[in-house]
Amino acid sequence: MAIQVSEPSYNDPDWEDLPGKYLSSGGSGRIYEDLIHKRLQGIGLVPAGFSPAGSTHNQPDFKFYASINPNNVDIIELGGEAKLDVAADFGQCALGYKNGKWVLTGATDAAAQEMKLFLRALGVEEKVNMVWGSAGAPRKWFDQVGDAQTKTGRNMLPNDIKHDHDNFKDIMLTGSDAPSMQKLFKYYAKKNTYYIQIGKAGFYYMAKDPARLNNSHFVSVPQLGGSLKLRIRRKPDGSSNQPWKYSFTTAIKVDRKPEKSPIDLEQWDDDSLLKELDPSGMMG
């Protein structure tokens, strides 16, 4: 199996850990999602009343209208995912410890439940238990350790923090153990999201291409390529002066980068975007 176990690394933060890079000032919204939304909104391609998903992960990051090529003037509404760059996470899930085993936990809305089903189908829980299971319950959670001497929160003892640091090392799933692009596409399709814009890489379709942009008379939009990996780790949540603040998480990451797309929603000028997405001029 392509399972790599290594010392903890704190130089590769998750999407949610980077407010300065990924969120607008004050945490009011994701800069990149807002950027793509405003680009499309500025040329009249965004459905009325729609706003970017932000921290809500059960809807697309952006929506847009497209008229399906000059030979078929139907206008359709489409959903898209926005990623700042290829280093961004493509989905996260929390890990907990219950009844003597590691299990996937976290949010309970429909999209989060889909992500859990997606990861369980890959055998993620079994693989985590295979690597971490012999260490027993993490000292992080007092009620699951059953030791009256164990303290939680800021009162955690240094030896308990060290125990979790030493016993729950980073796990990376690659190759056949990692999520495939096709399975990731199916996850997004459950949210009616078939397109993705990635900063510095461009615009792609995923599970299918309902707007027929791959057969565009102007520029053909490619299907997202590359490969994925799954990182599992004890993730620090606080500053270096708060060693007791950590959680256990999974994150889907890009392993092999996709080839650059010839179309880019961020970089293209308005006329080019209209020619690509509204070739019939139905929305002009």
C-alpha cells in the first residue's frame, strides 16, 4: 500500500489555517471566490441573488450562466469550485476517537456526510487505525482516556502532549490508496458542481461538461487532470505558545499538478469570457 508515515510537518497548512492568504480582511469572505464571482457578475453571467459559498461547503463557490454553443441557444445555470492555487485543499474531514477506534467525524450537513462516505469508501478509517490504533486513545480527550490524572485544554501535561506528538505521526496516502480524480468529480457532482477554476492553472470541467465547453468554437476547456493524495495528521490549531491546541484531520491535496488550461476566468478579459461562455450573445 502507498502509505507513508513521517514526523509531523507544520510547514504545509490547511486551507482553513491561512486567513491572511485565503480570506479577505476580517474573515468576511474568501478573496479568490469573491474575485471569480465578481468577474462573472461584472459581465452579467451570475444568476440573480447568488453569493459565494464562503465557509458553506454544501453549495458551489460560484455560479454562472452559459449559452450552449451557437447551434443551441439554451441558457443553463452552472456551478463551479474556486481554488486559490493547486496547494489548496480539495476537501477536509475531522477525525475522532470513539469506542476504541478512530472514526471520521465533524460537520453533519449533506456535503459533509458525502465527504465521509467518500473517505470511508477509500478505507480511510481502517488505514488510520492500522497506523495509529496501537497507541490507544489520544491524551487530548480526557473522557476517552479514563485516567483521572490526565488534564485537557490549557491544563494538559507536557507528557500528554508529547505522547500524542510521538504516537500520531503524519500519514500520507498516495497512488491506489489515495482518492482518484474521478471519485473526487463524483463528490462535486453531488453538489451540482461540474467546473473548477484554479489560480495560476485555469478553468476545467470535472465529472461532465454540460455547457459543452470542451467542444467550444472558441477555446476548448479541458477536463481536470493530475492526481491526488490524502494527508492525515495531528494538526496544530494554536500558536507555538499553545501546544495543547491541536486536532486530528484529513485533507485531500494535489499530488501531480494538472496541465495548465488554455482558459482562465481570472486572467481573461471580459470579451474573451463572453465569447467562451455566451457564444450566442444571448445574455448581452
